Amino acid sequence: MSAETARMTLRVYEVNRAGITRIVREETAVKPLERPEASHQFPPCQCPKCVSPAR
């Protein structure tokens, strides 16, 4: 699926302790990015298994 045919919509809800739901923002169309910006990528894993050299 290309970025031109991909579709995504967002709607923001708020639920209180009594379970009452209200819409905070109505449905909004979102255009996907071709490539995520560098600031949106996860940092490399720092766990001992990933950091240690390959055996």
C-alpha cells in the first residue's frame, strides 16, 4: 500500500471515572509520512544482550 492510498483517521476521546465518554476532537484525516523524521525514531537498544558483541 502506497502513501497515496493509505488512509488513517484519528478521533480523541476522554473517559471519566464513571465511564462516561465524550469526544474531545472530532474525526480528523491524517496523511502518512513517506519516511519518519529522525526525531521520531526509537533510540538503539541499550540492554546488555544487544550492547554486548556477537558471540
